[in-house]
Amino acid sequence: MKAVALAPLLLLALALDPRPAASQSRDIAPRPTASIAHPAVYPNSWALVIGINAYQRAPRLNYAVADARAVAEALPELSFPRSNIRLLLDADATKARIEAVLYEDFAAMGPDDRLLVFFAGHGETAPIKGGEEGYLLPVDANPAALARTAIPMDDVKRIGQRVRAKHVLFLMDACFSGFALTRDATPAKATDEYLSAALREPVVQVLTAGRKGERAIEEGGHGLFTRRLLDGLRG
């Protein structure tokens, strides 16, 4: 697992420890200090937190539910109202329910709000013309029919564009979910001027546990990605 540093759009700076780990991985075939320094700049904050261990048609995971519970519990300390946090675990984390939360439960989201979406579960890829397409798997996904039953990573970007929140951050503790990413040039140091400029502009950002071909590792009761995330959220 490579170390990844993310510019603090949405006022989150996350660093992943590069130490290797051995355990279960989150693909279908088993094979920084965080700071929300100025939460008052957002009129409201929203979070959808998803964790799936018990898949209907995919191998079981051990710690995705624990990951989601821990992240959801950390968010109120970061100015996310409990009433605006939706925690979907196992059987509740269907594709239809995930979409209903984003587009119906969060319909009151305002244009200056922030949205965080955390997903711990399986990711998978499927071949398409000219390459491969990455997917996140809700609990009812069928690995034999990903295009119809899973959530394409291209749709993640569209979700960020459809919701009203100005700043949207997706955190994905899943394998093969890096297909939504492009490389952006960012300052070597996040200055106050850079943070102020970032806050003014609409932003959709995705942070994943690994790039194409890298596995999301589970160890010590959590996904490795989530353990580092929680370390950052707790300061």
C-alpha cells in the first residue's frame, strides 16, 4: 500500500501509513492529522456512512461494519450533526437505499454545505471497450451483472455533481475503486491562501484505499485505510 497525501479540500488532510499488512483484502477474489479547522464556514454538514460485511453474492468481509460504525461515531466531534448522519450497514446498504439517502433523505442539503460519503466494502472491475471499469458493490450487487447492480465509479463523480453541497468528499475503503481519480497538481504546502481559495470553489474529491491493482487490506479489527483515517480524524 502506497502512502497517499490529499490536499485539504473540504478541510480534511489525510495521510496513509505505507507499512505493509497481511490479511483479508477487499476485492471479490480474495487474493495525516485530519483537521476541520473552520467548521462554521459550512451552514450544515451531511454524511452517508456505509459498511458491508455480509454480502448476498460476494465473499464476506470481517471489519467493514466496524469501520463504518467507527467513522460515524467520530463525525459528530467534527461538527456533523447526528441527525444528518446516515449509517447503512449490511442488509440496509442496498443500491436503492444508498441512492435514496443521497437524493431524498438529504434533499435539504444547501449550496454551501458539505457532504462526506464513506464506503467500506467490496470493489470490483469489469472489462469494457478500451479498458476496465471500476465499481463499488452495495450489499445486493451481483458480480455477474455489475453494470446493472453495482455503482460505477464514474457515477461517483456524477453524484458529486448532482447533490447541492459545495464540497463533497468520498472516502472508499475498497479495492479497485481508483478509476474515478485523475491526478491534480496541488501546492506542496497547504497555505492559508490555498485553503481560503479551496473553500470558495465547488469541489468533489475522492480518496481510495488503493489504485488499480492494489488491494485494500484488513488488519487489527479495521481496514488499514480506515485505521489511518480514524487516527487523523481523532487528531
